[in-house]
Amino acid sequence: MDSKTRVIIAEDHTLMAEGLRRLLECEFESVQTVGNGRQLLETVSASKTDVVLLDIGMPLLNGIEATRRLSKISPETKVVIVTAHNEPQYVVEAFRAGATGFVLKRCAISELVTAIRQVLSGNTYVTPLVANRAGEAARVLVRSGPALTARQREVLQLVAEGCTAKEIANVLKLSVKTAVFHKMAIMDKLGLRTTAELTRYALEQGIATATSERVTLPLARPETAGVTVPAYGMFAKTQ
């Protein structure tokens, strides 16, 4: 057992998170779980973390955007994306954001352990199930749409999750007026007029993937406790 490596599993599905934790505790002594992207950033900021296993479809802050933030606040922390999405563009965007590993949820636990040890050794790892197609995607991927700022990507994700302006303000620690301003700026930049059009754009661009599941998440500020948001799978493309 590796008693030095600290692993955090960022996964909003409890059964999946607990299953991974129990399996990885046979290999690594320190393994903990978090349930959303913002909680992940807070946890990593508060304590040294060697490896983060990160799902793309995370509430509040998706896995790609969280990876971008992690590369800035904790550049020594390695990120392995663990996802059900096998589309090669996800691999490209994950590595652009700063990830060094990419594994599918249907892979064997032995492959996940291999990926962890590879990134800890300074190497990269992409599951053979998507590696060849990812290389092709990197050569042909065309960036589309106007460039959005990091804050605008955050706001757009939350809009696509169905959050109100007040909920967005609470999550991002902004005033409601500022949250509305960002939403209007996004609409102006994209040439869209309604929330429905923004949501459709987010879905079409792969920024959000809608599901019918909704979860209640405790947020950092007391006034936001109990805010209910959809559990979407989403990733923000690098613009």
C-alpha cells in the first residue's frame, strides 16, 4: 500500500465515489471524496493533494473548468479524468485544461491504478479505448463560437443548470446585479435573447449535457444552503 500518495475522488454519484474509494484504499492509504467542483477546489486549496480523480460532469463547476483552476492553484497536483464520455474531443479539452490522465469508467480498476502511477511518475496516460481517436481529434478539432471569459463560462454553465440569478450570485459570491450583468454580456456576445436560447447553445456546444436528475447541494455561504440544481454532465470548451 502507498502510504504517501493523497488521492481525492471528485464524483457526484455517491455509489460510484464510494465504490472507487473502497477499491483504491487497497492501493493508497489516503483516499477521500468530494461531490462537486467547487468543493474540490476548496479541499485541494486546504491540503496537499497528489492526485485528483475527476469526473467531467460535476455540478456547480464542471470537471474541465475545475482542471483549469487546479492547474493554477495547485500546479503540482495531477489530474486524471475518470468519465463515461468516450468522445475524443473530451480528451483533447481535458489535456488542454491541464489533465495528464484520461480513463473511462468502464475500464478495470487495475487500469485506473496504472494511470495514477503513470501521472505520479511524470508521464501522461490515455486509455487505449480512446487514445487513437483522440490523436485524430487533436489534429482536426476546430474552435467554434465567440471566446468567453472564465467567469462567463461559469455563469453559462449555471444558467444551463437552471440556476436563477440569485443562485448564480450565491454560488459565485457575486451581487445579483453582477450575475445578471454577466448573463446579459454572454447573451450579447453570442447574439442570443432568452435563457432558453442560452441553454440550447450550451447543450449544442457541449458546455452542458442535460439529465433529469436533480441534486441538493450544500453551498459555502449559509444563505445558499439547500439550493437545488440539476446534476448535469458538462464541460466548457477552451475558447
